[in-house]
Amino acid sequence: MQDVYERLQQRLDEMATGYPATAAGVEIRLLKQLFSPEDAEIFLSMDTAAETPEEVARRTGCEAGMLSARLEDMALRGLLFRLHDGGLLRYHAIPFIVGIYEFQINNLSKGLLKDVSEYYLTGLGGTFHSLKTPHLRTIPINTDLVSSWPVATYDDAASIIEQKDRIAVAPCLCRKAVRMYGKGCDHPLETCLQFNSFADYYVDNGMARYITKEEAFDILRRNEEEGLVIQTANSKEVEAMCACCSCCCGMLISLKLFPSPARQVKSNYVCTSDPSLCTGCGTCVKRCCVDAITLADEKALMSEDRCIGCGLCVTACPSQARSLLRKPVEQLYDPPETFFHTFDIMNEERGKQ
């Protein structure tokens, strides 16, 4: 009979960003650190649609009370997603990324991080970077910079915050992971925002704390001052908002390795510069997280193939030489409605549905 961890690996590989097998078997080592055999069997019985414990029990023949306790235990350990729905708790299976790994923020260890790093380099990284649909989108740090254009609410960080009922702030997983090795940067740790059902999940699991909208706006302003790139979940509802640095963030570090990072992201904006105003101070070069700007003859030169449209170079330009432009209409990106719709599209792209 096939090993339960091999079946779990195959199940996860059917989901969104995938979970491919490797020659060294590091993916199985990771699963054994996170899942007991009983956890694995329960995960294999779960649907990607949210279900109550009673619904799962009826479908699987398990006793509802016992199953309810096991599902909640797995959700608390970041192995399942929990959703509050009209007084009911619903649970469903989630991909390894974005999902299980991100939900281990309180359970990080050097052993786990070593295996995740090896797995990313030997299998996982190539899988989700091959997808047309990314799990994150880059949005401008400040859409007042493009006030002459209509800005969709899902492209406006302030509008996203304003329309949310519940907001929580969580530590940055990437910076926390790098600091475990005594490395990293001086950027703040509490920078990443979760909204509504994601906020509930993070707070219930002790990974975040609820904050007010005013506090969220303060964090957004601080993130801009720190030069952090705003990346949101790739959906119109925007369930999560990360603030990334190129010294610790896996996504930005990966983007810098591509010859054309702009083609790997779904941003509706691009930065530009007026050479007649540019003083060649180099501030924009230091602020750019993807090496899109260079100095030549004391003027800033930008590669549109590298620009991801975050706007960080614009907000810090002392001579106001830089500006943020919306891309032509035919190049604009229309995100899926919710993050779970994004997962469905990823599944289709990988031929898993």
C-alpha cells in the first residue's frame, strides 16, 4: 500500500502552486515535520471547499465530535484553514504555498527552514514561478501619485484598508525566518496586514493581533518610509497585504533573478522619469527593490522590463523627476474575485482540474 505521506504529497501537488516530488525526498521530510500519519489521513479526506465537521463526518463516516476536535487542532497548527460562517466553523484543505508554510510563523525552526530552502531550490520554486497567475500582486505604495487616472479599489492600499471590517497585523514571515539565522535587516517585523476571515484565522491562531483602521494606515505610512514593496493577495477582495523587502522576501529575491521581473508580476503601473528634472542623486536607485534603475551620466535610467510598478522611487524623489503611470488599457490586469478563485485558476493552468 502506498505510504500516507506519498499520497499527501500527491494531493498537495494537485493544489494551486503545487508540491512536486524531488529525487532527494525533501518534500516528504517536510510533511513528516508537520503532519502525523493521522493528520495526513484527515487532510486527504478534506475538500478544498469549506465544510463543517458534521459535513465531513457524514461524508467520511467518522464520529463528528472526535473529528471536530481533530479539525480544530489541525487548524491551530496551520494545516487547515478555518472559516467563521454565521456562527459555524468550517474547515478546508489548503495548498502548501500560500497556506500551510505561511501558517507556520509561530512554529519556525532552523530544521524546517533548511528543508523549505532546499525544497524551493530543487522543486517547489520552479513549479509556482511557471504559472501565468501569481499568488501575489504588486500595487503602488501610494495611488495619490496617479490621481489623474481612475484607480481600482484593489489597486489602492488605502481603499483596501478602508473597506475592511476586521484588520489584523502579523509579523513578516520572511524577515522572521531570516532573523532566526542571525541575519536579515533592520526593517520592522510587524508589517503584514490580514483582513476579515484571514484576520480571524491569524488572530485565533495567535499569529496576529486585531488593529484599528487608523493603526493600519499608520503601518502603511511606515512601510512606505521604510521602502517596503506592497504585495497583496492576487484577488479583488484582497484578503492579505504584505510589505516586502528585497533582503529577506523570497518573492522579491526571486524576481530580481529574472531578466524581466515586470513580466512575472501583475502590476497595472510602471514608473518613469523626466531627465530634465533628474539631479542624479541616486535615491531612486537605492529605493528600487528589483534593480530596475541605474545611473548614467548623472541621470537615472530605468528598465521597463524590470519595473514592477511599486512607486517607491517616486515617493522619495527629491526633485519630483519620477512619476507613476498606469499601463495602457490593453495591458491592465483584472484579478480574480477572491484568493480561493485564484487557487482555482492556478489549478486549471497546471491541468489539475
